[in-house]
Amino acid sequence: MSQRNATTTTGYIVAAVVLVPFFWLTLGDAYGRFTITFDPAASMASYYLEPYTGPATGLACLAVPMVLAYFLKTIMANIVDSSWEISSNAIDWLLVNGKKWLIIAWRKALQLVRQLKQAYSERSTTIPAPTERSPGAAARLKLMSLQSLLHLLLVAFVTWCGIALYLYFSQSRLLYYPEMPSRAVNATPENIGLAYEEVQLLTSDEVRLHGWYVPADNARGTVLFSHGNAGNIGHRLDTVRLFNGLGLNVLLYDYRGFGNSEGKTTEAGTYLDGQAAWAWLTWEKQIHPGQIILFGRSLGAAVAADLAIHNPSAAVILESAFTSVPDMAARIYPWLPVRLLSRFQYDNLDKVREITAPLLIVHSPDDEIIPYEQGEQLFEQAREPKQFLKLQGGHNDGFYVSRDHYAQSLGGFLQQVLPDPGQEQPCEPDG
């Protein structure tokens, strides 16, 4: 089972195992009392059947945790390092035992329904008329009404807190998808007819990363390619071919925890990964910073932006970039205090203000994941010189749908920012 499928299944099991009994015992009882309060004709019958009313009406609330399970699945399938993760052993344990617990819970539900029917059948003939209630019945009903309301509010608050806590402790799983569609690197530049060099990068915190260096004939520059939050470098060959056709060498690499790279993905770690790639180009390949294009797509745009404010370069290209992770999370979960909960920032809006190299921002109004307005926001806040390239197509295929316009526009931008191949300068690292 893939990590994504296991994660989604775990969401359903956690919701069913934890939320169903909770709603059964709490909301069911509250709903039962609420019904008694506002149904005078049945109040006396409910009085005699009260021991069964809560669990029975809890059956009607089974749909609620199922809806919450769907929300959990949606949360896990979308966005927003660390050690607060559900371990693989815990996932396996839940998968093994969850089905058994659900069967037991369902059998208990059926048993309670039978008890309710039997109790109602036995006592219905002895139920006093509503007019025979004691004088204090009205006061008791008012008290029960208040208790029911408090129960409902408590359930809503606890559920809200539970989802918020889940979101807080699962942020890394919600942001990084190295297993989607697969962590295995199943294709190489050789599959598209390009020669390449296997690259092993070592970060400043001693994590080994895997990458490829794809040279171009008569190259006029080199692209340092930081990819998005899913898959690996084997899924980026179309972009490599496009850059190669524009006369650019390409260095692409997998972040820690992605592809064949070691380690565990964190925000700080991805910044160190990008820095290791830049250091490899300038030290190992002796490529002058004035010939390096920092390119980032989606999450990779945040890595490229961070590189740009710490290192010189010929230009920076940010494609399908968001303003920040909290901004994205606030759009998806407006009913949660995600700005307070978020342990990730990836604050592109703040960083574009510091980028001094020529900047190209690329975005599509059809982007279904990262709003076009966030791309426009980044462009408005960026310094000159800057350009904006408007594409057509979705988040993951805009560059392909707009391929001709995309390639032509990139070529024009590169013509402005890169020196003539005959004027290349050797890199002279300090010290």
C-alpha cells in the first residue's frame, strides 16, 4: 500500500474509531434530550425510555463522524517538521485493528436498537399522558434544554479542537508528497535522448542528495531547477527537454526525503538542499553565478526565492508560486486558526521584496491549486527589473498546454539576462 493510500485510510479509521463512539455517547445523548424537550407528546415516553434514548439517537449521528472522516481525508490530501508524525508502525496497527473495532461498534449499535424496540414495546401501554406530569416537569425540561445546548456546543468545540490538533501534528504529511505518484525514480534523461551525469550532493548538515546534471551543446547558461512538493526528478523530464532546447544546462535534484535522496523533509532542510546544489555548480562545475538561472516551480519557487536572496545569479524564475504556506492554508481552512498553527512558512511574499536579480514570475489564471491572484501579488511586491508571464492551463500542465508561448517567452527573457556564450567568465570562488 502506498503512503498516500495508507494515510487516507488511516484518516477514515481514526475518524470512525475515535469519533463514532464519541458522538454516540455524547451527541447522541444530547440529541436525545433535546428531542425530549421539544416533543411534549413524547416527553413521558422518553422519560421511561431515557436509558436507551441517547445511544439510540446516537445511531442517527453516525453520519456526522463519516462527514468528518471525509474532511480528514480532504485535509490529508491537500496542504500544510518533523518529529510529530504518525509512525508507520502506528499506521499499520490502525489498519490491522480498525476493521475489527468497526465491526464491534456496529454490532453494539444493532444490539441497542433491538433493546430500544423491546423497551418501547413493553412500556408503551403504561405510559402516562403528558397532562399527568408533575408540576416541576416544566422546570426540568428547561434545565434539560440548557444541558442539551451545552452538550452540543461542547461536542462542536471538541471536534473543532481535534481537527486543529490533527492539522498541527500532520503538517509535514499535508505539505510533502514524495510518494505521489511514486518515490521510485523510474525514468532518466536518457529516456528522452539526453546525456546526463549522476550527481551526489552533500548538504551542510551532512545529508546526501541525488540529482542529475544535463549539459546542453553550446550552452549559454545553466538552470538550477527546484521542483514542486510531489514526485521526484524523474517526473520533470519534459521541462528538462525544454530547457535543453533553449541552450541551457540543467541541474535538477531531489530534496531530502524525495526520490533517491536521504533524510527527512523540512522547510529549513529544503533551503539547505538548494544551497548544496548552488555550491556544486559554482565549485564543482566552476560555473559563474552570472550564468546561473534560479528556477523554481510551485513549492520549488520558495526554495529558488530563498537561494536568490542569499546568492548572486543571472536571473530568477518563479513559476506557479504561492505567497506563503499560511496564506494557502487560510484559503483552504478558513474555519481554523491556521496562521497560528502553521509550523511552515515558505514566505515568498517577504522574499521577493529582497530579490535584486532580474525576476520572471510565471502563472496561469487556470491554476486550480495556487490562485492566480497570489502570483500577481508577488509581482506587485517584487523589485525591478521584473516581468510577468501569463500562461494557460492548470497547475501541473500549464507549461505544457502553453508550450510554444512558454518557450518563446522564456527564450526572450533569457536573451536579456544571459551574456553571449563567447563572453562567459570563469567562476572564481572566494578563498
